[in-house]
Amino acid sequence: MVARLGWHRLRFRHPAQVVVSGFAAAVLVGTVLLMLPVAREGPGGASVLEALFTATSAVCVTGLVVVDTPVYWTGFGEAVILALIQVGGFGIMTFASLLVVLVSRRLGLRARLTAAAETKTLGLGEVRSVVAGVVKVSLVLEAVTALALTLRFALGYDEPWPRAVWLGVFHAVSAFNNAGFALYTDSLMGFVTDPWICLPIAFAVIAGGLGFPVLFELRRRLRRPRAWSLHTKIVLWGTGIFLAGGTVFITALEWSNPATLGPLDVPGKLLAGFFQGGAMPRTAGFNSLDVGQMNPASWLVTDVLMFVGGSSAGTAGGIKITTFAVLFFVIYAEVRGEGAVNIFNRRLHGDVQRQALTVVLLSVAAVAASTIVFMVFTDINLDRSLFEVTSAFATVGLSTGITADLPSTEQVLLVVLMFIGRLGPITVASALALRPRVRMYDLPEERPVIG
């Protein structure tokens, strides 16, 4: 009996293990709820794979779908999806820690460690305030976005007020959590030139993609940029560069495409270019253009943007801007022959560089291996296979239109990619490890030939 209890404690010693277990439990609950007949339009319930794929996509705030969301699911099913999106955005452990705070007004050491693993906070004493802040910031930004969308749906499109409120709330929550689920069959293509729909959604996506630490710091030190942390500076600079770069590239590549930007006027092209090229590849799966009709070069640019993703400790996926920036400055320092890696007058610790390299290599391996599987077992070409795999791993949700028609084996592979991509390669790897290994000695040093 003692041995059994000891094994139980050993299995869940690392907080990352609890995070993985929490996300898996949420996916399981969502799958069961979506399989209920009341969740699906028409007779019978959804199949196991349809429910599992949708639940995973919602909890992992991705947005890839194998069924038409507004047609296939009932109001109950849509509500379940919305709840799963919100839970996934908060983070299972952040949400659980909030319940502990509200019920007992106390947060134990184990709970603090668990929440710290999810919220990426540095000090255990900050976890309680961070968890409460996450909820406050999320609800405020979602409410502001929902209000703007509700007014537009009601006043601009003559939607009945109850319907307008539901559309506003659903799309606001989906946008802030970078989920990309929409209650329209063609996502947001019907609003491609409507700034009153596209801009609030883009604003919510960008805010969610900045990450909670950045939002907290901007709230405290908005007028003191010199006091911003290195993390905040990297995220804001990187976000600006990728927003501008993505907008310019996609707008230029699609400017004359008759199936995308071609028929629009100049303001419409600029709005659609920003929405589809700048904001959405930051891991939100809304689309105002037909992604399947975009140029292959646009797909490749979008692949890069999706793979990088947004900021850590937020609702975005991908390898994260900070990871990309760290590797960029590592290369920059190596090319210049500098012994240390410096960013914004701060020197990076060696552990950070190794972590960034590990995340990127594991991510590249996951995307490359999955793309090869797609190409071997289906007749889908490289462009579409890479796009779909990257979208799933980076929890983006953009699709060239092939997801629903994939064989069940490849759909299961996308489920696995969404789960791993949401939690992060290092989190999953550490969750599988029972305990860290500490080497008590150093081996002789030697340098292999590089290049």
C-alpha cells in the first residue's frame, strides 16, 4: 500500500505532469459532452473522433474543425465548445488555482508550483495575484470585444439582440483565446471589408497573443518603457515586426489574386492583408480570405508566422517570439564573434539559450515528421501538408480546406499535434520524466568540428 502511494506521488511530482493531466482531463470531459445527442443537430450524437477532435481543438485553442461548427452543433454544443475554449485559455491549472483561491482563500505550496508552471511566473508569492489578474484581464478584454461585436451585429447586420449578444460573446472569447472558432461556415469571409468586425477581433487576438506577463507589466508601467523587463521589450518589438512583416508580405503576394485580394478596393485589401497576414497567423484560426485559394508563397510565409507564434504565458501557440528572438541574437553574437549574447543591454543566461534551442529542434522534428507522414499516407502535396501540420502544432487553426477530408489516422495525428503544441515540447517531455537526473561530475571537454 505504501509503495502504491509512493508511486502515485512520484508520478505527479513535477507540476508539468499535473498540467498535462489537467488538459487531458478537460479534453476527455469535452469529448463526452460533445458526444451527447443534445450537442448535435439531427439524430444521434457525434462520433468519437468528431467529438475528440473538436474538444482537443477547443481546449488547445486551435480552431481546426472536421465538421461545420454552426451547422453541425446545437446551441448546447456551441456552449460546450465556448467553455472549453475559455478553460483552455485560462490554463487548466490557472483555472483550478482560481477555484482554490475563491473557495478556501488559501493557496498551498503544491498548488502554487502547479500554477507557476502554467502562468510562467517567477516568484511563488506572485502566483495568487497573477491568477486573479489573469481572470480579470481576460474577462475585461473579452467583454470590451464582445460589446463592440454585439453592437455591430445588431445595428449593422440587423441580428436580433439575443443572437447578436451570442455572436459577440462567442467570437470575443474565441478571439482573445486565439481559438479561431467561428459561428459562420466561411469563418469571417463575409466581413472581409468590415473594420467594425475585423479590427475588434484582431485587437483581441493580438492582446491575447502578447501574454499575461506583458499585459500586466504594460498596465503597471505603460508610461515607463525604460523600466520594462527584457521579456516585455522582446515581445513588443517582435510583435510589431511580425505584424508589419506579415501584413506587407501577404498583401503584396495576394494583391492581384482574383480569388483573394484581387476584387477588393485598396482600403479593403489593406484591411484584409493586415487581418489575414498580420494578426491571424499569430495562432488565431479566423480567416477573412479563402486560405485554400492563396498562393503557395503566401502559404509558406504563413507557415513561418504560425511556427513562430506569439508570446509565452498567453493564449498563442508556436515556438514563441521570445524563443525566436533568443536564437536570432545567439546567431548574431556568434557571427560577430562575441563571447556573450546580449539583448537590449542585458546578457542572456546560458540556460535560456539551451532551452530555446531545445524547443525549436523538438518543434521542427514534430512538424517535419508529421509532414512526412501526411505525404506518405495521403496524396496531399507538400505545401498543403506542411500548412496543415504547422497550423495544428502551432495551435493556429488556419486550414487550406483539407482537414475534414483527411483519413481518420491523419486526423488523430492532428489531435496529437494540437495537444503537444499547446503544452509545449518541453512541458510534455518533462511531464513524462519521473524525476530529473543530476550529474554529480563533469566529463573531459573536447570540441568537435562544426560546419
